[in-house]
Amino acid sequence: MSLLIILVFFGAALFGMPLALSLGLAAIGGLIASDVDFNLLPSRMMSAVNAFPLMTIPFFILAGELMLKAGMMERLIDLANTIVGRLRGGLGHVTVLAGMGLSTVSGAAVADASALGSTMLPSLKKHYGTGFSAAICAAAANLGPIIPPSGAMIVYAFMAGPSVSVGGLFMAGIVPGLILVVGMLAICSIIAHKRQFPLTGEPFALAAVLRELKRSIIIFMMPVVVIGGIVGGAFTATEGSAIAVVYALAIGFLITKKLKISDLPEALIRTAITSSVVGAMIAFASVVTYMLTIDMLPHKLLALIQSLTADPTMYLILVAVVLLVVGMFLESNAAYIMLVPLLHPIAIKFGIDPLHFGFLFVFNLVIGMLTPPVGVVLFVICGVSGLKLGELAKHVWPFIAFMYALLLVCMFVPQLVLTLPRALGY
């Protein structure tokens, strides 16, 4: 039955059926091949999505949409430009720092890629060429799911169950996320000096930095309030996501005054579309997961892995290899929903810290969003820039290589991931 479910899913997906519907077809195939009552399908689907924590997904998506329409990107770019704009490759540095600031609001790589591509690419291309410009936008967008709040971490925590908290995963991403920012800035600087990119921007002036910081501080207070409240126990992640929406509305209407009532329908529709796709995948995947469980697939998988190795580190390496392949061919939300219920319990059996494993899992699939042939961030940037996928892949590989190097460091030095969450009681 498990083999039939897997074959039906991949077969439908290869023929172009949307992944959510492919999961649904696989679930129906499993029910046909078993003696399980078909009435299980609607009841399992309903119970899977009827969960209060899932409300965080549409709320954080909506908060990001509203902040972008409120003119947040312009203020972030202006601030970053006063700090690093005069360095060689300064616009590339600005893009990375703008991506970091954007990631503290949106938590989604695809949305960040669209925002960075539409705002930064025209200026970048004038000075650095289309290839490098598109690559730096794609790499900076990938900070979204690593630096909190992160939609990917929310989905992972929901699929993993009570052994992983959203707040703990958020904190696990901060130190690696900052290292990632520094590494991207270094890569940008090396390439800029090697290719002798021209100097752009105004010379550094403390007064200008302080002026732009004063204009932008209200934006950076949002993650401080929301994530600080979640970590401090003042409210849950779901309540924090709702507060983020209210905060974004207040900034847009009262501070920047760029958000209009007419902008709300489009933001709500985009949020509904994205959330419904994730919700449909979770609903159908709950049936698939149940069918695989009654077919004893997790136990068989555990026995197979234990026959190969008893070393937790080797298990992490095996999972990394699997996710490397999966990330190249499968959309990340589908991978979380299908694989977390299978691989997370095995990690616990191996004695691996749930937060450590969760962060590595998310980071691995985030890198997959930059790797062909199904790198969704690459698709977005290709659409904005007009580059072909193969051409963009040639320019983005230094960033991918650095991300995989950092993944290995986080794997073998878990303190990078766990020190901050442990200090905060997770």
C-alpha cells in the first residue's frame, strides 16, 4: 500500500497535477488498496486543518503583504544604502541587508524574492549585469525562512507535534541566519572586487545613518514585539501573528501612510491563495500519513536505517542527502508535510535534539529553493529578470555552496543552533 501511495503521488506530480491534488489522489489510491473506510477521508482532512496553530500561516503571510504595501522596502533600502552603499558592490550589500530586514517581517522566500526582484533588480543591473544581480536577489530572498518569523518553521513545528515549539525553532535560526548574512556580504564583496564593479551610493555619513534608522526603527520594532512576546511567553505564536497584522495595518495607515483601503482586497486574496494551498496539502497529507502509519512504514523505515547505521550523526548525513535530492524536485511545503511525520520520530529515536534536527531539516529544504530544476525562488527571479534558469544557476552557485558549508557546520557544531534557544529555556 505504501508503495502504491508513493507511486501514485509521484506519477500524478510528474504529469503536472498540482501537488495538493497529487497527495489527494495518492490518499484515495491508498484507501482503495486497503480495507479502510472511505469515510476516513473527510474526517481526517477536517481534523488536520481544524487546528488553532495553523492560523499563524495566513496571519504572518498577510502581515508581510501589508508591510510591503506600506512602503517598508523603500525605508529598508534607504537605511542599508547609507550603511554599505559606498562599498564596492554596494548595491549588492544593500540587497542582502534589505533581504535580512524583509525576512524579519515576511518569513517567506518566494514573497521576498518577488519584492527584492521588483525593487532592486533594475538598479543592480545597471551596474553589475543581469546574472550577478539576479543571483544576489535570489540568495538574499532565501534568508526569509531562516531568520524569524519563518513560515517554514511554523509548518515544520505543526507537523512535528509537541516535541518542537515554534518559538524554539525561531530562536534556533537567529545565529545561523546572521552567519548567513555575513557570508553573503563576503561573497558579494569578493565578486565585486574580482570584477571591479563601480562604486555607487553616497559616502558613509553617521548623520544619514541615524536619520534613516530613525525612519526605519518602527519597522524593526515589529519583530521585536512579536517574536519577543512569543519567546517571553506573553502570547502564543498564533496570537503573535495576529498582532503582527494589526501592527502592519497601524504602520501602513498611520506612519508611512502608503497603505490604502484599496490595497486590502489584493493582500487578502494573495494570502488566501497561498494559505489554501498549504492547507489543502496538510489536509490530504494527513490521510496519506495515516495510511503509511497503519502500513507500518515508519517502523520499517526505522529498522532499515538502524540496519545501516546506529550513529546519530550518520543519520543526519543520510537525511541531508535525501533532502538534497528531494529539494531539487519537490516544493518545500509538500516535503515538510510528507517527510516530517516520517523522519522526525526517527531522529528522536536516535537521541537527536528535536530543535537541532528541525532547524537542519528546514535549512536543507530552504537551500533546495535555490537549486534547479525545481527551485521556486529561481523561478520567481527568472520571471522578474528575464534570465533562463540555467544562466541564473551559473551565477548563484557560490551562495549555494556557502549555504551547504554552513549546513554542515551547524550539523557538526550543534551549539550554533541550540545555544540561544537553550539560554531562553527551550
